[in-house]
Amino acid sequence: MSTLTPGKALRVAFGETITELARTDLRIVVLDGDTGSSTRTDIFENEHPDRFFQMGITEQNMLGMAAGMATLGLIPIVSTFSCFIVSRAHDSIRVLIAQPKLNVKLMGGYAGLLAGMTGKTHLMFDDVSIMRSMANMTVVAPADEIETRQALKAIIDYPGPVYFRLTRPNSPIIFDDDSRFEVGKAVVVRQGSDVTVFSSGTQTARAFEAAEILAGEGIDVHLVHVPTIKPLDVEAIVAEARRTGRVVTTEEHTIVGGLGGAIAETLGEHAPLPIRRHGLQDVFGESGPDDALLEKYGISPEKTADAIREFVQS
Amino acid sequence: MTQTIAKGPEELADIARRARIQILDAVAHAKGGHVGGPYSAADMLAALYFDILNIRPDEPDWPERDRFVLSKGHSSIALYTMLALRGYFPVEELRTFDAINSRLQGHPDVTITPGIDMSSGSLGLGFSGALGMALGAKAQGKDFMTYVMLGDGECNEGVVWEGAHVGARYGLDNLIAIIDHNKLQQFGWRGETVAERITPYTDNQLADRWRAFGWHVLEVDGHDIAAFLTTMDDAKAVVGSPVAVVAHTIKGKGVSYMEGDYTWHSKVPTDEQFAIAMHELGADSGGEQ
């Protein structure tokens, strides 16, 4: 059974990468919602203080100001916790960024279930559903530090608004330096023949570990990572689903309207197949250590393996 | 270097008069739209588009142009009218206001209308967009000015005060916010009777609030065009902080039965009301319609 190499947190890779990209791309500016010491835009501020704009705790205003800056040809990278971008500043994004198709990159930090003892106010795991339903919006959820670096480079050169999902804990490494992120493309992480599992974001590492557990039981998982939830790679989703004829989706996100919702919609229209959506149920979260939260809310590697096994054997 | 094309306050006042005629014509034709707010803003918009703003109607996206954001986006027909009179598109197009497939949407849309610098309509947001333009201009070393017009009712919005805080924090002296203080909002708080509505901000409340947030505040009669031009010159001369020009205005200004009546926030005139308004605005005595 192969195990994954430990890796950095996506937020750290984010802070380092935008700092590096800004050395040569003078269009890049960062707007921080008073969380830079957590979301790691502090790395950027240290090297590019003249292009780092502290917005204080004014999320609605911050997203609006980013829009204004984007009209001048700047590429504003807006960073704070996902809940405060997606939920609190939703109207600013909708009216001033998405409708005018402005080139603002929204960095939803501390997304998902694991936000460091914050509880339900801060745990944002309906962010993908909400942003996916907004016209003109691209939604990306990378798996590890390597994909985070590649995806950030890609979205800087990808015109228009992008919601980029970032998480807090250290994340195991899935990809190697030879892999290439492309906006709108899914990628096969593990070849298998019994069941196709689609995952996105940092849940892909847990899905990989679940696949290794199941391999020991004779269940051969075909694991496909879907880093771009919108636009969805419809062709690959249909082809990879048909490869095994049955599908599980898994995500560190509500099963309502996120990756699972998007794939169920797609397969329902193009290739109706047995499908199970695995992830967070229709609930809010709570405080607690990461391992305890993953266990209680059912998305640990073991619980993910349980869900896939149950589906395959049903 | 302002491209001034009007000859002075009297000519600007006449432009505003003609604009009010076109505004009511467009609203009557569309059978919907706002009137009271466009009328309270008309004199200031005439001064902006025919004197103050450094713009090129034949090159709407000229990068060095002054920016103008109508944050009180529901007064869009006033802005469209000024853009048309200034030559951004034909005046006849004003009759497509709110029609299907029109470039002249109910609220300004930066993606389709020449001369619009930012979408607006969800109140308070246009202001934050304008602040971003001013901050971005500073970051890029550009010296154009950004002007933004807010309603007084709009100042109820929390995001306005978020932006006021940040704008002052960055000392955005390349931005001037004009507050169209017409003392009424769509419905507002009840006074002694249902018909009597209370101003959202009394006495010096609005000026005091902007001042408390670190803005340089100037007050002016928003219908006295000569005074407004002077005040805007003073505002441009302020260094180190953004300026809020609190412009005291009358909602529905220019038509007797509309002035100070909150119900004209958004209403279509009857044929009789339309005729009276056109007469009062001089449309039937050599005035342009």
C-alpha cells in the first residue's frame, strides 16, 4: 500500500506563489481582509509592500474596490476566509465582479471543514455550490501544493473572475512536478476498474488513501481528480464514469450542489449511471480538532472507504 | 486639462433643463423609471459632463479619462441622458430605455453602454468600485480623478461606511464623492401623516458623518451650478484626504408637483402631468424635446 508524501498547506503555497508571480507580473496586487497572517498573504506583503493593500474588515467594500482596480487593468487577488468572501460579500461579487466579468481572483481561504477550531460561523463548505451557480464565474479547488502553484499561474493568465479554494491544514502531495494543471481539465490519479471515484480539492488525498484501503480488499478504484468544478470537464467525466459503470463523488464540501451535484447533473443528462454523492451532509459544522471533525462528519479516508465499499457492494 | 465645452453656468442650467425633458420623455415612453432622483441630480450631472469631467465621447475607454460612477444607479436615465446629450450615443436611443435588448438598462451596465465606467444599482457598491479606481490610479501613478455620486438614502448602507473608512485610510485625494442630499428616499420613515416622509439625515448629520470618517467635507446647493463648479474646484484642490461634497438638493427639482413629493421617486406621469411638466420645463416654448 503506497502512502502519500506530506506536503505544505495550500495557503502557504498560495502565499509563496503569488509573491513569486508578482516579481515579473506587475499587474498583480493583493487585497487582504485582515487575515493575511492566517491566509499567508503576509508573505506577499513582506516582498511587495507597495502592491499589498490592507482593506481591514470590510469585505463587501473590499470586493467592490477590487472590481474598481480591475477596470484599470490590474489583477486584484482578494484574500480572506472563504465564508467572508462567498457569503458576506456575495452581492459585491455578483454585481461588480461577475456581471461585468472583471478580472478579479477570489481566494477563499480556510474553506471546507478544517478551519482551526472556529466552528460553524467560519466553516464554509457550501462555497463551491454558491460560486458555481454564479454566471461568468470559474471555480477551482486544487488538491496539493504543487497543483496550487500551477493553478495559480494558470488562473492569472485566465481572463475573468475565478473563485479559488484554499484550505488551512498541511496537505499530502498527490502530483509531481511533471504534472500540468489546465483550467477545465480533470485528471486521472489512479487507474482502476471497479468504481469511478471523482474528487476535488484536498479531499482527493483522502480519496486516494481510501482507494489504497479498498485495494487491500480487492476493490479497484478508478480515481479522477476534478480541480475545476466550473467549467466542468464534461467529456472526461462521462468517459471516466463509463469506464467502470458506477460512480462515487467525494468532497470536503456539502453534497448539495458542489462537485457531487455538478457530476450528478452532468451524468443525469449524458450518461445516467448508478451514483453516490459522498461528502458533508446538509449540515453546518462545529469546532474540534481536524481528525475528530473528519471522523464525525464522515470524510476521513476510512469513512470515505466505507462509503465507496457500501456502494460497490450494494 | 479639462475639455470644457459649455460656456458657463447659464448654459449648463439650460442643458440640465433639456435633460429633464428627455428624462421624463424616456420614462413616459418606457412606462416606468425613476424621476425624482434624476431630477435632483440633473444640474450637477450637467456640470460634470459639460464642464468638470475630462472625457472623450468619441473614445469612451480612453485610459486617462476621469472616471464617473453613478452609485445611485436607479437614477440611470439621468446619466444616459447626459451621455446622449454629450454625444456618446444618439439622443433618440433614450427611447429604448428599459426596452428589451436595449443598451440602456434600468441600472447602469458597464459591459454594454458607452461612457459607463462601472455597473451600479445595488446601493453602496458603486462607491466601493470608485474607491478601487482611485486606489488603483494611485498604484499605477495615474493622475485622473474619480468622481462618484451617491444618494442620501444610499448612505444607509453599511458598505458606504466600510468604504469611507478605507478611502480615508488611503488618503484618496483623487476621489470626490458627491452626495445628492435630496432629503427623501423611496419610502423612508413616516412623519406626521403617511404622505409626509422624514429625511434620512437631518440638519448636519450627513456632513458630520463623513467628517467623522476622516473625509474633507464641503456643502453646496446642488442646484446652484456656479456654486457647484466653485465647490468642485475647491474639492479638487484638497490634498491628503478624499472629499465628500454634500449637495443639498430637492427631489423632483424642476417640476412643481414633483418637488419634495416622495411618490415621484419612481412613477410614470399621466398625459396631463406630462403636459404640465413639459410646459414648466419649457418644452413647448422653443425648448428642445
